[in-house]
Amino acid sequence: MTGEEDGSSAEENASKPVSQGGVPTDELEDDLSSEEAVDEENGVPWVENGEGAAEIEEEGDFAVSEGEGFDDASDGWVQQGDSRYYIIDGVAVKGSLCIDGSWYRFDVSDGRMLTEWQSFDGKTYYYDPESGALTFRNRCIDGDWYWFDLTEGYMWTGSAYIDGAWYRYDLVDGRMLHGSQWIDGAWYRYDLVDGRMLHGSQWIDGAWYRYDLVDGKMKHGWQDIDGHRYYYGSLDGKMCFGKQVIDGGNYRFHARQGYEVPYFRVYLDAGHGWNSSSSGQWDPGSLGVGGVEADLTAALVNDVAARCREKYGIEVVTHTDSSSVWYRKRQNQAVDEGCSTLVSVHFNAGGGSGYESYIHSYNSPEGSGAVQAIMHRHLGAGIGLKDRGMLRSELAVVGGYLPSTLLEICFIDNSFDMNAFREKRDRIVDELADGIYEMSLTDACIGSGF
Ligand SMILES: [Zn+2]
């Protein structure tokens, strides 16, 4: 072969598209088209595969060298000891070559077929440890996943969009990354198992985080999601719950769902009534000359709630109908409905006179003392009967999460008390509404729901 022939056919080869698209190139590319291509290290002149090679459908940037001891070998694969070679025209191929649809890499010095990790031209490739075929797409190697370019087979680093999802590969060693990753000034989250970039709301190590639905960046600050407003930490990105001071303002977020709720929202519990018993039946409470306790509490709570809304614009939650729940679950219902504070209204019975109030004897939520003090004072100003004291008792409705108190308005089985109640009812409604308003301005009376 002459140098001129070699050059022209090499060019033809290089411009010919191959089935895999781009071709892994090596440092021999220039040499192949050069008239005086010489291996500097070995001093062996390179020759191109030429027409004979084209006939056996081999393609690639490779070279064969003479004088390698394969003169008698037939073209094709040859095994010598632990090494494999590919022979064309009696000489071993060097560099990259596509054989029967798979790419192989042969040592540029001695033509040995190379396997596993190989780097050349600034890129890294992986050849099957057994067959030597170049790896494309994804592959798990020593426990880590890698991605190899679909057309050229080189190992990817950085971010990659594959089959509808983003993945992240280490910038240095190409390993697929998992978990939280800091990339170009933002946090991203990748699935711990399959490595997909995650979007939307994610529960991670005991906190909720939010990732952009499109670009996957972790969100910070106020976010409107599905009709609710949330706040994610400006530094750590954690969704906020309960009471928070943000930019100097007071805010409250649902204790379980995390969306913003009014800073003050009171749960006004009408003692007894529907479902108050665990049987789900209507529970009348005490009976006396004043009538049925459940009727009195429902009517009073409805009037106080209306007064709060009309006079102060305060959010009041009541369940004076069948939406009421077992008294042991009313504290939880208040939390579920985003309330900050709970006041339970009852009438006393059993012989006695006057008003009193309770907080839980051993499970009293923080702030209950302040709630009790305010409501007790206003109840006394309204009813004007004997003050029986601010007391403690094991009453489930005032135990748990929210600053809570239970009011015994007066004795339902005492006609003196009930006459006073009927006479001063409107004043009592006013005072209880005023007490609730006072609580709305008292930080200690506003709970986080925890
Ligand atoms: Zn009662």
C-alpha cells in the first residue's frame, strides 16, 4: 500500500457514519490520515485497514501494525495466553474498532484487547470484563450505577436527562449520586434507590421539603401549593409548623399539615351533645331546674361564637350539631381544624352555687393558665355569682395540645343560679366574647398545636 492510498481511504472511513453514531477517537486519528504515519514509541509504520477490511465490515479509528507475530494467523479474533487480539491482514488492530456491531478497544502499543475502565481523548469508557464490548446506556459496576453515552459510549458526569427523569453523576468519577446534592447554588434531591431527581413535596429525615416541579430546585420562603400557603426555611428549606416569627411578623401553621392558618382561631366546645359519649349517641349531660345541659351549652356557644365573629371578626370553630365528636377526641379535632386555643363550656350540677373553671391536672398544655385566668375573670364579670375558683382536674377535653380551659357557668340544678343566668345571659355572652378577644391579643393563649 502507498501512503496516498492509505490517506484517502482513512478520510473516507472517518466521514462514514457508523451504526453507533459518533465514534470514539484516539490519538492515532491524525496518524491514520498522515502519509508518514509512524508509531513514535515503537517505530512501527501504521497502515490503514484498506479495502480488505471494508469487505469484512470493520469500522473505526484503528490501525494494524506489522511485525507482531501474527503473519500466519487468519484474520479475526486470536487468543494468545490471557490476551485477545483482532487480526486484519496478518497484523493486530490497535485503537478502537467496531466488530459485528460492538466497539472494542485495543492497546495502542501491542494490540491487546482492553477491558473495563479505559480513558483516552479526555473521556472514560467501560469495556465488558468478559467480551470486551463497549458499554452503552446504564450499567452497575462495583455497586455504583453509571451512564454511558447512547451513541459514543463515554461515561457521563454531571446532570443527565434520561427516559423522562433527571439523574446526577459525580463530576469526577461518574458514579450516580443519591440523596441531597448541592449543585450550582441550590439543593436538589435524588431518589435513594433509583437516583431519579425528585420533585414536589418530599419527606426527608423527619421534615418536609419542597422541590420545584420543573427544575427540581429546593424551595425556600412562602409557597402557594394547592390552595394553601406554606413557608419553607430560608436556609434549611424545612416546612414550618406551629407558631413562627417570620420577618418580624407572627404566623401560625397547621400543626400536622403545615399550611398557614389564622394566628388565632378558637375551638368553642359545647359540653356534651352529639357523640360526646363513645357510643355516638346524644349525651344530655346534667339535668336540673335549668333544663338539659347539652341544650344550654349548645345555645350559649352558638351565641358567643356569633358575637365573636360580628364584634371582633374572630374565627370560632363550633360543633353544636352532629359533627361533634367524642369528648376525648375534641382536643384532637381542634388541632385538626387549625385552632390555636380551646374553651369548653359546661354547667355544673350536684348541689352548689357559683362558677368555676378548670385546666388539666397533669396534662395541661402550655398557656392554659393564661387562658383560664382570662376566661374565668370574664365569666365572673358576666354571671356575678360566687367564685368557686380556678381549679385543676383530669378532664380529657382540656388535656393535650392547645391552651385550654373548661368553664362551669353555674349550677343547672340550682334555681338561684339559673335565674341569674337567664337574667344576665346577654351580658355573659358579651363577656365571654370579650374574653376570647382578649386571648386573641395574648400570645400565651395562642398554641402551636404540638
Ligand atoms: Zn358538663
